[in-house]
Amino acid sequence: MIEDSFAAVVRKYPEHEAISDGLKTITYCELYSQKQSYVQYLRQVLHIQKGERIALFLPNCIEFTFLFFAIADVGAIAVPLNIHLKEHELKYYIVKCGITVVVTNSELITEWGNMLSQGQGVKIILIDRLEISQQKMVDMIPPEDGPHPSGADSVDTEVLYISTSGSTGRPHIVSRTHANIVSGGENVAKALEITNYDRFLSVTPFFHANGFSNCMILPILKGATIFLMKNFTPRETLHLLKANNITIFFGSPFIFSTLTDVADQISLPSLRFCLSTGAPLTENLKRRFFDKFRVRLRQLYGSSETGTVSIELNNQHGEGLVGMPIDGIQLKIIDDNGIELHPFETGEIIVKSPAMTRGYVGEPDLNSKVFHNGYFKTGDLGMLDDRGNVYIVGRKKKFINTSGIKVDPVEIETVLLSFHKVREAHVVGMKNDRGTEIIKATLVTQQDCTVQEIIMYCKDKLADFKIPRIIEFKDSIPRDVMGKVILY
């Protein structure tokens, strides 16, 4: 199904610019040609089988895009991985997802190097050293008719495993099918009226659910043009937004707050939609951003499990407002007994969507808890108003939301407790002066210990964004009789 959708776009817009990375720009037929070359490589050289799991350990790049479509075409499953993960964390994904092949580049090979000598059974492919990646691209347009030898058995074939925060100190793996991905992209495209004339600036990483779906899949499904950024730098982002006449920009409150802080007052007349996701968008930031750029910030609400749920499109205001559900979404508010609530009553948000996952990989017990009569229980607390607008008021379980990335404090506590000097650990999120949530760790140690020792220990086991920014030492951490930490 993904191959069919991609091929239709290539036939319709063969010479239209597909992706630019600042050094080169390729058209849709060139993108398709590269994809076809890698289909042959996966089948004939690597002998990839249907359902085999291939990790993409890459920054936002042209290679990430055509590799995903090649993986989908041969019936395998792509597993995008956060490039900031450490070896300790990567081993978890190898086992959890059953990864047999990792595609990365020479700059990112360090964390995988030891695995090659430890009998992990994983094949490492360096995309920048493959001769195939140096082949001259040729114009290639897929045929209109005739059977296509895709490895995907049906629209319900799994094609993507993407990570999301877990409740037990380990990430969960969300499974998505061909139909999930295409339906999710088409529904957002309809809501935003995306066309091939749109120009996306993609700074949100493709290994993130929002980056993958809304910054890569969405524009390609409509023949739009993607301008890539490997890393977010505020002044370069502002330059690219203006210089490339960007019309669609997805970001997070952290990104938009940073842009507002560093920019002089400028106009971005080409920008049709500026969409914030990953964390709540405050009314104060909306005002500041509009005053600086004369562009409205709009909240997009969704999750790795459901895809996009709602978008604020009606120029309304209100803390927690995330707009109305987009087409294809069924949304209810329920109480703890599963009873649907009336407008303005607060309860848990549950969602049914054609983009929704069938469940977490290898976790049947959890799946039985989070699905309710065909709906996914988001864990978000919210309400509907009398017009059907959705408001988010909190979480049933509190994750730490650092720069739009949700981090489970249990995972960090587990690592801290593995350090021989630490006896107790408690990790929470707290707001800094800019209103951004940062990670704070309170520790009880068995012997003298310094902040620097803790940070150095974490650097070997946690991605940088998970390392506590505030570390304090106490004689004890108060707990109740059930062992739960008493707020202090």
C-alpha cells in the first residue's frame, strides 16, 4: 500500500523537487530510482526476508527516506532509532525488536562497534560507504499497470516499529501497518489542505513519531518538497524558513520558544501553518510568537500509538485547547468505570483511528489494559466543550516532557540505582526559568559522591536528553508505608 501511494505520486510529479538537504536536491523520480536500487540490494545482497526488522540509525537525510520506502517494498519492518541512544540502550532494542540489520553511517558507528565483536548477530551497514549509494541516479517512473512484486502481503502488514515511553522503566515498541501510515498521512493532509506546492522544513527527527509521520510521510504522499535539517539551530532555522519560502513547519514548544528568543522581528509571509506538538502550547508562547513573526502557532495533538488526533485550526484560544478531531478520528472522554462523560466533564481521552496501532510489540498484558472496546486509552486527562473541541488538562501517569520528548523517570532511576554509590534515587520533571521541563534527580548515596561522577556514569548508559540537569543529594527520601515517595 505504501509502495502504491508512493508510486502514484512519482507518476504524477516525476520532475518535482522531493527533498533538499542543503547540498543536493533530488526529484521524485530520482527518489524512486534510489529506492529501487536499495530494493535490489536488500533482496539480492542482504537476502532480507518478509517481516525482518531493519534499524535506521540515521539523522534526517535523503537516505533515511528512500531506505524506508525500500524496506516497506520488500515486506520488512523499519525500526527508526534515536541517534542519541547509547550502547546500553541500543542492546535493549536489538533484543526487543529482533533487529538483524542496522543501517547507519560512519559518524554514528561508535555505539555499535562493540556489538560487532560480541556476537550480537547484527549486521551493520554503513550507508555512506556502500558503492550503491554512489551510483548515478537515473530518471525512473513506475509503471501504471501490472503486478508489482512488493513483499507486503496486505495493507495490514506491519511495516514500522517506533519507540514510545514505557511505564516500567523501558520504552514500549509501537507497531504500525501500511494502512496505519497511509491513512494517518492522508487525514492530516486533508485537514491542512496539503498540495505539491507546499514546502516543509523538517527539523523534527524522523526517528520520532511526529517527525516520521508529519515531516516525512505527509509531504511525500502529496508530492510536496522537504527541506532537511539534521540538527536544530535557531538562526539557521529562521534563515531556511525565509530563504526557502517554507509553507509548513512542525516543531515543539521548545523550538518555537527558542526561535522567539533569538529572532529579531521578521515576517514569514509564505508560512501557512506552524504546528506545535509533543508538549502543551501555552497562550503566552502563542502571543509572543505571533508578535515576533505575525504567524499563528497551532497545537497538534496526537501520539505514537494513534497518530494525529486533533489540530487547532479555528483561531480559538484557551489553555489546553488542542482543536477538534480530524476526519477519521473517533474520540470520547470516559470516567474510571469506562462510562462516557458529557461536555465539560473531565476524564480520560480514548481514541479510535485508522492510523491507530494494533498494539505494543510483545506486550499482550499491556495491550489488554490500554485498549477499550476498540479504543486506545491515551492516559491523557481532558474534556470536550459543547462544540467538540478537545482540551488537555493533565496525565494519568506523569512522564517528564523534555523538549517535546517524553521520558520515563523510572528508566533514569533504574540507571542511577545501578551505580554502586547510589542507594536511593527519585527522578522528577521541573520547570526552568523559561517554562521548559527539565530532569531533576534526588539521590541518597552510600559514600561520598559528586555530581560529575553521576553525570559521567549516565553518559555511558543514557541518551544526553535523559541525563538529569539538576542533581541533589539528601540524607533520605521520604516515603509512605507503600514505598511511594512523599512529595517534598
